[in-house]
Amino acid sequence: MSPKKLAVIYPPPGMIGHLVSTVELGKLLVPHGIDVTIVLGGQDDGGAAATASFLADAAATNPELSFHRLPQPTLPCNVPADDYVSRSGLRVCTGFRPRSM
């Protein structure tokens, strides 16, 4: 038996528009036999309620998608955006390492 295919999708943190597109992409991959995990980075307080509401809906209507939430990173306020993204990506890799076979 061949191994199951897995797609891990990591949308930019704090951007609900990208999250909507990410969920839609995941829904397109599932019929092709691909397990989909959507990893969510830290959320700014301004959009947390909208994101939580959207995620509750998405999880309820798409049980074939799994969602994994990462904690809000603790970074100094003067960190450039590209450094924030690269540090967030490292957390994604580290977070999934124990689950690897």
C-alpha cells in the first residue's frame, strides 16, 4: 500500500482573507485523496473574533480538514515582517517534528 499524501498549508497569520482561500484550496485537494492540515499562526487581537467564528464554521462543515493552531509568537515589537514570517515558519517545522515518522 502506498503512503497517504498529506498537504500542510500555512496561510499568513492575521489575514482572514488568506485563510478563506486556504480552506477553499484544502477542499479542492481532499477529493484527490490528500489529507489536508491547515496550520494557523498567532492571531492579532483585531481579527481574532472573526477568525474564530470562521474557523468554527469551516471545521463544522469540512470535517475532512484538520486545523492546528500555533501560539502567538513572543517577538520584540521592532522585528521586521520578513523576520517574523521566517521565525513563524521555523515554529511550524518544529511543531510537526514529533509527529513525523
